[in-house]
Amino acid sequence: MRKTVISFFLIVTLGLVGCMQQEDEPVMNDEETPTEEGTISEGINNSGVGDASRQIEDLTLQIQKVDQEAGITVENNDLYSQLNEVIKADPKAVLPNDFSVYPHDIVYFDDNSSSVLFIGVNRLDAPIRNISFDLTFGNKSGEYIFDAEPVALTEDFIGILEKDSAVPFLIEITPEEEALFMELTEDNVELRLDNANIDLVE
């Protein structure tokens, strides 16, 4: 059974591979899932973030609750430090009134397993307590790394995702899925979030 969400506290080695080729051109899926408060959408680009010219608040990187409880900070963890630099390089990323997910890199572990590193970005008008969705990620030819993979980012695990904040999460992959990841480009990638449910903080 696939381990859907993994704490960064378990990471020993980070391999930055970057699945997208162009640095400043985000590709947004045209299909969005409407909610009462905004939309759920999918975004792809090399940095995991988007158009720096948008007139919205700067993004901040949020540490997962389980990592925070383990004493992890941006300052004492290489992965969070690197992600913080990515977000600081494009702090106006992502459309307003939107929750988006971006694939960023592959993370390698000492036991020879690997996971895809995603960034979830909250641009809705309220903090998010819990969010779940079915993730489809692969190429437009129908080869998928994740095919309607259930993902749950719960308050117990990531904490409350504040407005204008981004949180990283990991999903484990096989060597075959890693090989497919390495072949993805902005031209052939497909990413969808279906059946999304959001629990907003009132």
C-alpha cells in the first residue's frame, strides 16, 4: 500500500531533480473544481510557483505540524531551507482565491525508497483545517504515476494551512514511477485534483 503523506522529519537525503524544463512559465490546468469559497486547481512549473507579477500577498512556507513538534525549523533543516528560497524567489505565486498543488522534486531516502515532493498552496480567503482530493499525475498519453490517488492533508499532520501559505508533502513512488517522472515536461504533463473537499477555519 502506498504511503500517501510522509513527514519531512524522516528525510535523510534530498535529490533535486526538477521535472519541468522551463523556469518561469507556469502551466495551469484549465479544469478547476469550484467550491463555495474558491477553486481547487493544478499547477505545473519548475519552481512549483507561478507568476510573480500578481497583486496578492507574499507566500510564506509553513512547516508541517508533525515536523514542528519534532523541532524542525527552516533554519535547521536543509529541505525546508531550500523550499523557503524557492518561495522567496517568487512570493506572488498562484492565482488568488485558489488552492493549488505543484510537483517539485524527487526525494531519496537511505532505504533506497523515493517520493515525489509536492507543494500545496493556499490562496483562499481563509485558513484550511483539512483538505482531501484524488490526485492524478502523469503524462497526457495516459501513463500515470498516480491515478486518482487519495490524498488527505489533515490538521493532525500538517496543521492549519494559513492564508497565503505553502506546505510541502510527499507521496512515495516506485522506481518505475520515478522513471516516468523524469520524462515529464511542461508539454506532456497532466495533473488533476478530483473530488476535493476542504474544511475551512471559520
